Amino acid sequence: MSSSRALGLVSRPSPTWSHPTRHISILRQVATQAASLHVLRKHLELQNPSQSANSRPSIFTSGQGVNMSTRSGHRVPIEPQRVDAPLTQAATFLVVTIAHTPDAAQIVRSVLSGIDGLAKNVAIRDLSAAFACTVGIGSEAWSSLTRMPPPAELHPFPAIHGQKHTAVSTPGDLLFHIRSERRDLCFEFERQLLDSLGDAVTVVDETTGFRYFDVRDLLGFVDGTANPVGPDVPDSVLIAEEDAGAAGGSYVVVQKYVHDIKAWNGLSTEQQEAIIGRKKLDNVELDDAAAGQQQSHKSLATIEDENGDEHDILRDNMPFGSPGSGEFGTYFIGYSRRLWVIEKMLQRMFIGDPPGLHDKLLDFSTPLTGTTFFVPPSGFLKRLDTEND
């Protein structure tokens, strides 16, 4: 039976409006059909959660963390600078440097102060596509661009030299983390953005990511399981009273890893699981190795402070690559309230804990980039162009 017939939306002869009783009966039928359509619409929304705003709470809105686009049925775009914007099917990671010319900094200020409008211009075309852009500013560009004291922990990404592997440090003044359910929206925003910036910037890295099956990386494992959820998100991601001048912002570190897929696939599933620290099929966590023994990637990436308190970061990693060119990779992007948490995680991975027992995942994954940025609240960006040099 068709859905229209199941809901009673069948063809009927034209009504005779002159009869009051029949008139009331028809009005009741119309009301019933309207209610049925409303129920159907809600049912379809529930069956297609990708068309709804992500359930993670907003950290730049109310204390309840309610995303306005959810409450109003996608009537408004996602809030600017939301580092916890929904996990999407597509993303572009764009890193640029600012030219050393007299007017470059002012051009960049002007574009960043109006980036909310640029994002809205693209997002409004399909509000169900969860378009969002997060802007990060690097330490070397901070002073000249913002004319403000830097956040307390902001500094260039430190290269980490282990006995076998190195986490490289690469240049980058601005990061644009562009994401959407639709690749064309990411493309269009990047096009308009770069047109606006013109010769004031140079692109140093552009990576296009995609969601792979059930949020798996190209190594075949679920990625992002350790992300904080619910009320833990703001505490893990948002700077607070410890640095009042940077409150509401977040640090973000990016690394572009390429994988030796042939060598990885030469391992048994059990060997892969021991390296990752989780079961490949169902993502169940494996027990930690004894102290002093080789630790898994999962264990080395778990960070505790001197009091034994665990600190999370918010990852929005994306696979990227091209089978035709033999490129298979993961773009790591981690947001954190405390930059030292990510840096300690990378030290444990590349140097090892104990030193010498590095993360065995690095035997198959090589970082090509490494850059640190600070993501300010949207209000900060809007004020960048209030005073000219």
C-alpha cells in the first residue's frame, strides 16, 4: 500500500459545501490528514539522523548546549567557531601563510572579521548539510594580525625527535577547518574564501577528507572513540578562567599522516589490534600492557596529569587519499583546552613510554605536517577589523 493511501490521503469526490454537517466532517478530515503528515515528517527525520543537527552540545551557546538549528528545524546555520560542530561526510583542511607585504595583514583582518557572513552565504543554500568553518591563528602571525597578547600556551608546533620517528614542524599562519555533509559546499566556501584573501596568503597545505564507513580510518579501525561527550566537552575543549584573555577559545593541532597500507595489510588482524589497542570489528578496548612493556596506541594517547586525572581532547580526524596515486592517509586534528595535553600525547607516541618503546603505529604512519593554532571565539574575529593600522 502506498504511503498516501496508508495515511488516508486518497482521492475523493469534490465536496458539497452547502451542507453544514458535511462541511464540518471535511474540516475534520483535513485536520486529521495534516496531523498525519506531521507525524510522517517527524518519522522521516528520525529515520535520517544525518539530516538533523549533531547531538553533541554546543559549547558556544547556552548552558544547556542546545543548537538553535536543531530547535528551529535548520532555520539558521551552525554557530560560528563551533569546534564541536557535527561530524560530517566531507571536510577540507586548509593551511595558509600570510604574505609579508604592507597590506596583507589588513586584508586578512577584513576577511576574518566578515567570515561569518561568508559562511552564511554558503550554508544558507542547504541548512541540513551542517556546514561549518572553524578558523585558527598560528603563533607567528598572532601579534601582527590581532595586535593582542597571545594565549598563554600558544607557540609553534615543536618538532619531536624519537629514536626512530620524527613529528615534523611545518609552517602555517591560518587554519580553516571547513566541514559539511556536502563536498560542493566545502568547495564553494573555499573558492570564495581564497578569492577574498587573494595574494595576501599562500596555500601551504590543502587536504580533502571524507567520512569512511562507520567513522573508520583507512587502516580499518573506528576513529574518535575516546572523544569527550556531553558536559565533558566544554571542560576538555574550552579555555576558561586559567587564561581570561583567551577564554572561550581552544588550541588545535593538525598533522597529516600517510600510511603504508601494503605493509599494514601484511599484518594479521591480531597484530593490528595489539598496535591499536582495540578489536578491529567491534571496537572493544583491549587491556593495557603491564608497565614498562610495549604500549598500544590507545594507551600512549591516554593522558593523565600529576594527580592521575585523565584529560581528553576532541578529535575530528578524516581519512584522505587516492588509490590511483597510492596515497592513503589520516588527517589528525585535535582541539584542546590545554595544549600540553596534545603535546604530551605526541611525546609519548614518538619517544615512547618508557623511552625507546614508541607507538608501533608510527612504523606504518608518517606525519608530513605539524602545526599549532589557537581558535578564538567568533566575537574576537569580528573585532579584528575595528581598527585599521
